[in-house]
Amino acid sequence: MAIYLDIIWALNFLFDSLLLYLTAILLKREIRFWRILTGGLIGSVIIILSITPVHSYSSHPAIKLLFSILMVLCAFGYKRLTFFLKGLMTFYLTTFLIGGSLIGVHYFLKFDYELTSSVMIASVKGFGDPISWLFVIIGFPIAWHLSKRNLESMEMTKIQYDSLINVAIKINGVSYRFKGLVDSGNQLYDPISRMPVMFVSIKNHVQEFPEGLVKIASNPDEAILGNDKIPREWEQHIRVIPSKVVGSDHQLILALKPESIHLEKGDEVIQVDKGLVSLSMQQLSADDAFQCIVHPKMLIGTKKVS
């Protein structure tokens, strides 16, 4: 019987790439097709190894797990352990769901009664394989628990994704773009002008911002106390705003009045007429899903432009 290895490899490569693509959609992660295809290419290497002298090792579960880890790392990278484990578990969940669906459709359309009967009789004799029974008894609750936790995690990711918007801030003639999270818990206003305040992390954009603003964002307390002098060109744009945080009743933060703030939500662009921006070197999201916390007031009563 002739075996067309190139067709089998191409099918496996395409299937692995589609599984990684579906995993990225479920987790609402950034999709880079070259990384998705590279991850699928890594997974398809097992087909090549199956015709080499190491074929007995390539079919071992540990080797398959290693290839899965490499595929997920290549497709989504590594930011922290929970970020990686969520991607790996969702990838396996997607694989099992798609694989189970294909097997179910196959036996729905083409069912060999004689083959199934012989397998069933062989399994029933002696009450089946004890290892299989043990696997079902122990593995089913674990798989159900992990699937439930993972689906709940994906639902929370969806809720957070629905609250994400694109933010464009113009400072000193230069536009900066961020991913923002609309947080109803952010109720900070400038007590004098009643302008809402947005928090922006510039940790990964240090080289793009002027040196004076980076210095203020790095040591805001020193600037407030007067130990570090605020550059002259920014003095008229800086505001000192009192705020309350957990564990401290009174705290002062520095905020900047930018030239413009635009929020992109769906098909509409919202121009914020009144708003302040507080720059920080602190990373607001552990997996860098967003870089700024948007005041909900900025979405209300503002001018919508195309």
C-alpha cells in the first residue's frame, strides 16, 4: 500500500495551524500568522519523525507534550506561567473538542457494526482493561474540572476584551497609541477643573516619550516634593491631583493635559474634549493586555467623529 507522506504532512501542518488559530481566537490574543504557521510547522515534525529510526520515541506521550509546549510557546510566547498554561490548556481543549467532533461525525456517517461488536466483546470479556477503567474514573473528573475552569477563564477574558478600546493620545505634536481598559472603578477627577483622569503605563514606550516626561513618570513623588525640578516646557501642562487609594487616605499624583485624546470603540471614534493623563512606569496588566485605564466619563457626553 502506497503512503503519500507529503499529503499527510501537509494535512497535519494545516490542522495544527488551524488549532492554534482557533486557540488564539478563543483567548482573544494577538494573532500573528507567521507565528501560527511556525507553530503548526513544529507540530507537523512528528509526521516526519514517524519514518525515522526514532519513530518509537516520537509516539511517546512525553514527546507529544514537548511538541505541544513548543507549539504554544512559538505561537503566543511566554509572559508568565499562568499566561502560558492558559494557552496550553486551551490548545488541548480545542484539540479534543475538534478531534472528538470529527470522530463523532465519522461514526455518524460510516459505522462498522461488525468491527465495533468485536472490539466491544473483547473489551467486555473480563470487564475490560483495568487501566482503562482507572483512567476513566480518575481522568474524567479531572478533565471536567479543568475544562470548566478553562471555559470560565475564557469567559472572563471575553468580558475583559469587550471593555478594551484603542486609545490615541497626542502630546507635544506626537501621537501615541495604547490599548485601554474602561474601568468603572476609576473615578478620579481634577478637583478644580473636574476633568477625568486616565492612567497610562509607558514602561514599554520609554524611548518614544520625551526625557522630561519619563523622569516625571519614574519619580513623581520627588517632583511633587520639589526634589526634582519639573522641566520648564512641561510646567504649564502638569497638574497635581489628590487621590485616595487602598491603605492611604491622601496621595498626590501628577497628571498631564495632552493636546488631544481619541478613543476608538468599534466603528466610532470619540474625541475627548476634557481629560488628563497620569503617566506611570508601573505595568498595569500582568500579561500586557492593556496599557492604560480609561475613565468611564470620557465615553459619555463627548463628541463622536468619523
